[in-house]
Amino acid sequence: MELVLIRHAEPEWVKDGKSVVNPPLTVRGQRQAELLGQRLAHEKFDHVFASPLQRTHLTAEPTLKRQNRPLEIEPFLEEIREPSWHGAPAEQTIKAYREEVKNASHDRWKGLEGGESVKDFVQRIHSGATEFLERNGVHRLATELPVWHIEEPGERFALFAHAGTNSVLICHLLGISATPWEWERFIINHASITTIKAIKLGDGYAFSLERLSDVEHLTEEDRTR
């Protein structure tokens, strides 16, 4: 089994000096998505999923058009939920993020005031991933090691999601304990490709991180994070 985790292209977080929640892509982001579509044009996937947020849908469009297939929405892939600051001055949101990263390590589980806590976000992704994988014939064995049963080990999935969700999903699959700074632990660029493959063990499968944040399809000017 192979899971291809794709982060969305560059979003337009700020427009006319105001913060945008659930933003579309910038012009550069649209270009990144097109280059990504060219890169994945001949890849064969059994399923292509995306989070409910429009930046993942817009990123996936060039790939889906080339493969002539529909997009499947997977709710658990949604990024951590921000405070209700759509239309607020951009300086306000930038300041909030800068202040949050100054917190002591254990305090960072709280996240941004008014938004989803990092603790709840991580739990949501782990619970959602467990249900999603079981629905697709994959479940973890009753052992202290991260060993899995996979009904269809030859399947390939593409997941268009986010830096946070992809990072927590990597931890979930590899059996790595979560931290409240996954966005900094795994540096995942816009429109990048991260590949996780299942390897056969004597009593099941383990997941192996084969590629992290591959952006070879992007020009130097188009590489952002």
C-alpha cells in the first residue's frame, strides 16, 4: 500500500490587508497546482481524497482533469480550525501566530485562543485516520509496535491535505508520538509530495516514510512554504 500525501498549493491568506479564512490559491499557487498536475499526470491511484477546504480542491483540480476522475472529500483531513478572524486585519493574525510559538512546549497544546486546540486537533486526526483506514481494510494489530493488517497491499491513495494533517498522519502511520509543533517538526512545502509505503513484515506490515516534501516539479521561484 502506498499513501501519497500532497499539501495544498500557496493560499491567498491575505487580501486587501484582511485575513481570509478558507482561502483560494494565489496566482503562484495556481501555477504550483498546474506543475503538480503535470508531475502526477501518469500516476495511477485507486482513490483521490481531499480535505473539505477549497485550497485542497483547487490544488487537486489539474491532477483530476488529467486523470479524468472525481474528487472524494474526506472530512477528517481538514486542517486545524482557526479562530473566527475572517476579515480581521492581517497584522492581528500574524501577531497571534508569533505570540503562540513563544509559549512553553506544554502550553502549545492549547493552540490559538478561539480556535481548535492542538490537543483536540491531534486527537481528531488520529481518530479520523483510524476510521478511514479501517474503512479501507487497514487496521493496527494488537501489539506495542506499529504493525498493521492490510487487506489490499497493492492499493495507492492520493490525499490532498495540509501541513498539519499530513504531519499528524505521518506520526499515526509510523507510530511516532505527537507533539504540539508538528508544523515545525516536519517541514512540508506547498504543492509538495510526501510518500509513505507499506513494507512486509513476518506478521503484518509497517509503514515507511519514503519521501518527504518532494518539490522537484516546482521551479526555484515557485517553492514556498
